[in-house]
Amino acid sequence: MNLTGKRILITGASSGIGEALARIAVEQGASVVGVARREDRLHALAERLGRQFTPVVCDLEDTTAVDTIKSLKHFDCVIANAGRGSTIMPLDLNLESLEAMMRANVYSALHTLQGALPSAQRGDSFVFVGSILGRIPYAPWRSAYNASKAALAALIVGWRQELYRRGVRVLLVNPGLTKTEFQSTANPESITLPNLHLDSTEFPSMKLQTSDEVALTIIKAIESDRDEVYTREETARWVANYYRELSDGRDLVRHLLEP
Ligand SMILES: NC(=O)c1ccc[n+]([C@@H]2O[C@H](COP(=O)([O-])OP(=O)(O)OC[C@H]3O[C@@H](n4cnc5c(N)ncnc54)[C@H](OP(=O)(O)O)[C@@H]3O)[C@@H](O)[C@H]2O)c1
């Protein structure tokens, strides 16, 4: 996609992958509307990026976000990137912890879609940022997060089917471990994460990527004809292997948690 002159909505633009996306898209000639809750961070970014970046302060978990996004009119591309993690082991889950992750990672994406869809035209793209953990939930301390990203991935398949004949493209991008504020937001200092028996050779998504690397993969994916993309090629192979083993009745991650 030649970004020159394109209008792009990026949610979660106040830090990490979204901020990198906004900067790169503006550098490539796009006009970007960046959404997040932290006004100071968005305005600091607006000062750096200039007139091609418009900050919109909005909590995407709130249903009022739908009207806020509707009022922004047409975008050639919408990147629903906002989200966050949490730390809770699967056996400790309760309704509150599960609902919090659904609000952060599913409702925020749903509200973004509902707000932008009325203005969508043939040829437009909706990009959703999922996670490798939505495909292989190998980190059990992210239990509620894993479930929310898996739910998002499932919903996206339906949205893609419904929008296919309207010529509106729906793409899922699944990053692995990326150096952003995600870890500090998701991991309260009081909680010690359990260890896993894994190394980054066996589990490529554990290799840290920069937010710029991930943002560039997302932008490249917009111009591809792929429905789903991993930010590391070897991660895609790992996922394929995981599901091949699962179809043979073996869950490759069942033994990973150290006692
Ligand atoms: N970092 C990783 O290792 C990793 C791996 C796989 C997937 N991901 C996914 O990548 C996406 C971006 O995360 P990141 O790593 O860049 O983390 P980050 O630096 O913490 O950025 C998260 C962004 O989402 C925004 N956000 C969160 N809740 C929001 C809400 N209710 N309304 C509006 N904006 C909201 C945050 O802005 P405010 O706080 O200002 O609202 C921030 O701009 C997330 O969907 C995450 O799940 C990250």
C-alpha cells in the first residue's frame, strides 16, 4: 500500500507498537488519527509528528467510543491495535479478571470496527492486532489475555466473511514478544512469573522484537493479500507445527510449566 495521501486510524497510538505505526505511517505520507486514553502522550506525539497526526483521546472500552470513531468519518485503513495484558494463572481466574481482558482486547476492537464500518468503502482494510498467545496459549500466567486474543481471532474470521463481498479486507496480525510498555502494564511488580521450560530457539515468538520491526511488518501486511500474518516467519512455522501435533492428539506446551 502506498501510504501517500491515505487516511489511517491507529488505536493505541500513545505508546509501543501503535506509536511506532503512527510515526512510520506519517513518515510514509499518510494522514494519521491516533486514539488512546493518555492525552499527554498523544499530544507529545502530535508535537513530534506535526499536522499529519491528529490525536483523539478516547477510552475504547466504553460504548461511547463507537460514536467518537463514527464522527471521524472515512479511513482507507483502520489499525485496531489498542490492548493490554494481565497476569493471572488459569486456576485463579474469576469473572472480573476475564471481563477486564475482554473489555481491553475484544470490546475495544469491536467498538473500533463498529465506529469505522459505516464509512468504509470497497478496497478499505481493517487490521486487528492479535497475539501469538491467541493462537498458542503457552504462557499460562496470561490466561485471561490469551483467551481474549483467541476470542478476537475467532470473531475476526466472522467479520472477514461478512465483509468479503463488500470488498472490505480484514487482516489479523499476531506479534510475539515485543519491547513496549506491555510487560510493565501486564505484570504487577508483586507477582513473580513462573518459569517455563523453553528457549527462544524452540519458541521463536519468545525472541524480543522492537516496536518498529512489528510496525513495519504490519504496514507491509496491509499491501499483501494475506488474511493472517505473524511478525516473525519462524513463528508461523511453529504455529503450523503446534496444530499438526494437536491434530495428532499431542499438546506440545502441556509440560512447559516448571514446578
Ligand atoms: N508487546 C508485546 O509483547 C505484544 C505481543 C503480542 C501482542 N501485543 C499486542 O500489541 C498491541 C499493542 O501493545 P503494545 O505492546 O504496543 O503495548 P503498549 O505500549 O502498552 O501499548 C498499548 C496501547 O493501547 C492503548 N490502550 C489500552 N487500552 C486502551 C483503551 N481502553 N482505550 C484506548 N486505548 C487503549 C494504550 O494507550 P493508553 O494507555 O494511553 O490508553 C497504548 O497506546 C496490544 O493489542 C497487545 O496485546 C503485544
